[in-house]
Amino acid sequence: MFTKKDFLKGLALAFAIMITMTLMSVNSIHAQYWAAIPPYNTLWPLWSPVLSPVGGKTGVPTPLVTSLTPKTILPVQPALTWDPSYGYPWLLYNSTIGLAYWDQIFGFNPWPPDYLFNSAANQPIPITLAGNWASLPPTPFAWGAQWVPVGNTAYLNYPYAVSPIGTLLNALQIWGL
């Protein structure tokens, strides 16, 4: 027969198992969704299979690019990058004048945005990221469904565009749907 002491030991063991399983599931649910890309520390979406394919050996999403500079050439477009102080990402495109970004408010501009570059010192100004930046939620698909077609159309009318319409990703491809 079980005593009160045995019951309390079993209850403590069950509680410890539940805590351990909860911590394990929270860690797997809150995976890293973003990678900080130098030299500006804008965030690259690890949640996008086309922009961060899973490495065969590691099983971990790996960004297609290792840095975002004016000379970066994107293997696919548009790509996304995000400064978490903004509510939306920028779409990135290749152009004849270097990497360009499309902002839903200000349109096309050469990369990087002015506030990320100290032109007097000719130096990048990296974003200071909050401690939880890697687990910030992915960009909602609704944003992409609305703005990726607009950005792609704007790109096709951008005087420095280098890629035809058939080579541009749509929101479904970027979000892996």
C-alpha cells in the first residue's frame, strides 16, 4: 500500500517531469526565426525556406547571404530583411547600381537606409538588437500577400531593375506555402 510519503514523492517526480517537458517544448516552439546579418544587423528570415534553406548536414536553416552590403548580389529576389524597430520588413532586390531595398512607404532606395550608414566616417551603423531578437515572430503572411506583389511591380518599373518578372518570388514561395 502507498503511504502519504510515497504519494508526495510520486507527485514531485511527476511535477519535475512536467516542468522538464514544458521547458523542452517551449524551446522547440520558440525556435530561432531570424539571423542578424552584418554589417548592419538587420534580420534575415530563417523561417523562409527559400531564403534560408535547411542545411543538409546540420538540419538548420541557413541564410542565403552572409552579409548585406551595397555590393551583395542576391541569388533570389525579392529577399526580406528587417529592422525590428519598424513594423514591417524591406524587400531586397538586385539592381544595376547595387543592392536596392523597397519600402512600402518610401519606395526604392539604394541599400542601406541612410540611418544605417555614417557617410562622414564611411562606416555602417549596426542596429543594436534587443535580447529576444532571434525569437521575434515571423512576418505575417498577410503582409507578404499584400506587399510582395506591389514591391515586385514597383521593381519592374524601377529604372535600375535587372531581373524580369518570371524570376521574382511571390509571397507563397517566400513563406513556403
